[in-house]
Amino acid sequence: ELGEELPSTSYLDSKRRRKLVRYWAMRVVGTGPWVPNREIDGRRWVTLDEAGDILTYAHDRELVERLRAEFG
């Protein structure tokens, strides 16, 4: 279930292209079939505590910390 839009982030990817990533708060109401692709190699639901340890980019970890401050 789609919630409010969260702050977006922008960065240069490995090919020096500008990338804008938009985020939303969401609530899981079910899952369906899904196939990995070149943008997303996997999916899983984790707690905010777990997320900070598994994210690759610092800007993503900063977003998790902002979420933790806002939603606890």
C-alpha cells in the first residue's frame, strides 16, 4: 500500500550518469511473482535496523536513518 513520498536522492552511477531515485513509505499487503532484472537483482523486506547494515550506498543509509528518526 503506497504511503507518503519520502525525500529523493540523486547521484552519478558507475557510468557517470545522473540518477534520480524516488522513495515512498509503503506497507506490505501481499507479494506476487517477480523476476530479477538488470536494475534489481533481488527483493526482501527488512526492518530499519537491518537495512542500514545491508545497503551499499551511504545516501541510502542516510535515508534509513531519517526514516528511523521520523518513524522510530
